[in-house]
Amino acid sequence: MRGTPAAARVCILAAVAAAVCCALPVVRPGSAVPWGDLGLLAALCLLCESVGRRFGPGSVQAGAGSFLPLLPVAAFLLPPPAAALVAAVAALAGRVDRPPFAARRAWRAAQLALACCAASWTHTFLGGPASIAAPDLPYALLPACAAALAFSLVLTALDCVILAAAEGQPVRRSWRTLLPRALGPHLVHALAGLMPAVLWRSSYGPASALFVLLPMYISCWVFAQYHREDAAHRATIRALVQAVDIKDTYTRGHSERVGRASVLIARELGLDRDRLEALRFAGVLHDVGKLGVPTRVLRKDGPLTPDERRVMELHPEYGHEIVRGIGFLDEARDAILHHHERLDGTGYPYGLSGGRIPESARIVAVADAFDAMTSTRSYRRARPVPAALAELRRCAGSQFDPRMVRALDRAVGRYGWSGADPAVTADEAGAAAVPTAREGADRRSPSPARYE
């Protein structure tokens, strides 16, 4: 455990000790442990992990292992100590991608053992074994769903503890983030695992359950592939945004806020969920073309010269070229290219006007301008949210699409806006000192209505 923080070591050792205590009853003399079922389930978990290593499948939850869909079956069929042992054996054999390998493997084994033990105990407490032996639907669903909830709660609680100990992340924030992600997949696994468990206890025996487990595992594998591909997409976006933030330190965090504001507008317009994600990507990456702009121009404190301004106005085209080969961005590419166009045709890079400007670009333009006005930069103070919205309304029809401005106005009124730090946001009294949209939100440029 070298390199592991002391608090994290304590958490790992405590979890391992608790998991050992949960599994110990299986070795006590006279314990009624179905060793045949335990061994077969453990072997299936190891087989799934072996296949997973060969073909590279992940899991719905990173690091959980390819055997995760089998754990509800173990929780339904085995007593709590035996279920904990199956989870621990499978996790110890699982893959670990990052160091410290021993600490991560021990933690994962203890975590899954405790979660599986809690699920099995909950299932038993609610009469689950009786419903497995003589299924009585829909009443058999209650113990299964309760077991999935117990599994999710224990797993999430332990994740929150280790994140707080190892990385200092607030427990409350981790809980709000991790629990919703865990509940859905674990509930699906539990409901899918109920059928193999019932067949396992039926007159057909464990062999019949294997015919159900195989398609269930394949479906989980396919879903895991999608999950990993989505994670790779997000990692690509995050890397590009971090590169822009490093190069243009004046606008750090601006991209994420523009992405959030773009989603607010799109939701208010009633756009499809797929388009919401595309617009979030568009907002987050709208300034990625700044990677092609010289750093001295980006960080210049004074007004830009005409030549520097022409270089800066190339960043939408640079951005479009950077993301052209990233297939999953789709609609985001048009927004990145055209988010500095104006309704009256005086924008750049192509001087498009009115409906010729893609809808996604009109959304990102409003979100970009709104965050530019409500964020404090080194060269000017932030503008209050009401004043920024008023300025957007004043420029609607000439610079911005009035429909997008109204949508943002409604969304902010309904949900509020926490993008700007209140400690550095100007109050109404200081609003007059802030440049307006027509004057240009950035004093480094003599051009009108420039937002960066």
C-alpha cells in the first residue's frame, strides 16, 4: 500500500476486516453452506472475468468486474456469508488497471463482499428464499428490489468513504453523484438475476439457469461496451477543454459554464435528449480553436491590433478543423464553426445571417455571451445576471436570436444561475462600469460584440 494516504489505508483495512467477519461463518463447523452452489457461482464469476480480460469488456460501474451481473444471483441463492465469499473471490481475481494494485484489489474485494452480504441479508429478511423456491409474482419482486437497493447503498457509501479518505472529496457531493448512477444498473441486474435464481431452484436445476445467464451476461457486456465508449468520449472532451484552459487562463471554467447554459436553453426549447448532449458538447468545445491562436494574443491585456483581431477571429475555423474527425460530435461541429455569427450578418467567420446560421450555433452564441458577461475576467468585472439578461434582450434581433434569448431568460428564472462566483460578481451599482454587448464584453478588442 505504498503511496496510499494513511486515511485510505485505514478505510481499506477496516473494510477488509469487516468483509472477513461477514464471510467467516462459512467455515464454522455445522454451518449449512451449499458448497456446490457456492463453488459453481464462484467458477462462473471467474469464467466471466477471464472472458472479460480476453475481450476487454468493462462493467456498468468502472472497476466492478465483468462478473457483476452474477452477484445478485449469488445474493438470492446463498446465505449472506456465502454470497460475500463469492463476491470476494471474484473481485480478487478481477483486473486492476491503476496502481496501487494490491490496495485497489483488496478494497474492491472487501467492498463487493460487504455489498453482496448486505443484499443477501436483505433478501433473506424479506422472505426472498421462499419466493425463489416457489415464485409468487409480483411479490417476489419486492425482496429482489430491496436487495438491489441495499447493494447500491452499501457500495455507494463505501465509495464515498474511500474518495473522501484518498482524494478529499466531500462525502455529500460524492453521494449525490454516485448513488443515482448505481441504482439503475444494480436494479436491472437484480431483476435480470431473479429468473436464473428461480430456475436454479426449480426442478430443472442449475443447468437451466445457465441458458438464461449467458444472454444476460452478453447483454450486460454490450451495455458495458457502450458505457466505455461514452466514457472515452467524455475523456476526449475533457482533455480538449483542459488544453484550452491551460492556454487561455483568463477564461478557465468558461467552457463548462457555456455547456450548461446551452443545455438550459435547449431544454427550454423542448429539443430532443440526443440534441441536448450534442449542444452540451458544442458549448464545452466552442472555444477549442483557441489552441491554434498564439498565446501572446490570447493573454494580451490591452486592445488587439487589427492583425491580432483577424488571427483571433480564425479560432472558430481552427476549432472546426480540430473536431472534424471526431464522429460523435455531429451537430456540435456546426456550433463550433458558427457561434460568432450574428443575425444581422456582421459576424464571423462567414458573415451568415438569420436562419442561415445553424440553430445550435445561435444557442451557443447566447450561452457564450451570457457567461462572458456574468464572469469576472482579469480585465473587467462581472455583470449581474439580471443586467446580463437585459443586455441580451437589447441585442436580440440584431446580434442574437430572440427565441434563444427568451429561452435562456425563462430557464434562468426557473432554475437560477450559479455559474458565476458571487464573491467576484458585480452588484447592480457597479453594472454601469461593465461593457455592454454592443460595446464588446472584452475590452481587449475594438470590435463590437466580441465574446471570448
